[in-house]
Amino acid sequence: MAQSTISARIDSNDKAAFDLFCSRVGLNTSSVINLFVKKVISENRIPFEVSAPTTISLEEGRNAFYRLREEAKENGLQDMTLDEINAEIAAARAGK
């Protein structure tokens, strides 16, 4: 089987930590990278979740609040007391 080389730039501290991890599990860095490549190929996906952080702007937050407030008004819930709201939350957490 022909061999190829992959070259990637990473932070020096990350490389040192990765090399240490590899040695602790009894493998070398190249073997672990090969395991990762084989897993990606066999599953046809990255074998862990990759996602962007969930951040919203202040305007998006306000708009969501106003939409929820309008929905509460439409459903006759805008005048709930704090005790009623807490009871709703408790019931939802209890699965009721």
C-alpha cells in the first residue's frame, strides 16, 4: 500500500498535549491520526459533533421576547402571576 503524508499546522502547546495523550494510550501521533481518518471514511462523517457557538444579538433576543409576549397574549397567558409561571415550569419539568 502506497503511503502519503498529511501536513497540518497546529498550536505548539496543542501538539505537545496531543503527543502526550497518544503516548499515554500506547500509540504514536501518526497512528492516532490514521485511526481518525479510517473512522471518518468508514462512517462517512466526522465522528464527533461540529457546531458553531449559539450566540444571538441583542436585537434578536428582544425580537424573540416580543414574539413570546405576543403569543402569551394571544393564548390569554399575559396576566399569569409569578407563582402560576413557576407552577407551569415545575409541571413541565415533572413531565406533566
